[in-house]
Amino acid sequence: MAAKGKVPACIVCSRQLEGGLLEWPQFPFCSQRCKLVDLGRWFEESYTLPAGPRTAQEIAEEIEELEARRMELESGEEG
């Protein structure tokens, strides 16, 4: 949330969101339009993080970790 004394802005169009949260039911967006624009950006995969190349060892370790987690979940253990 915004720091004390600062007015938050819509994350799509930067419109100032003055007033209380009850006045902005689409928060952190100013409107349904901005909310849908953001959703469209997700669908178009506009929000991505660059992934660096991974080594075969890193991939193998990740697979082992995921497999171990799957086994835990299937056996009813959580953690």
C-alpha cells in the first residue's frame, strides 16, 4: 500500500486514487477497463522475467525436488 501521506495511483494508467478504498472497488486499478487491460497483458504474457540459461545439473536437481514434493503430497505429508 502507499506510504502515509501519499496517494496511490492506478497501476495501468497512473490515475491518482484519492479517497478511501471503498471509493475504488477495483483497487489497485481505477476502473474495470484498467483491470481488463492488465488481464490482457497477462494473457499476452507481457509480464515476464528473463530466464537465464540453466545447466543440465540445475534442471536435474529441480526435477528431483519436484518429484520428492510430489511423493510427499501423495503420501499425505505436508511440509
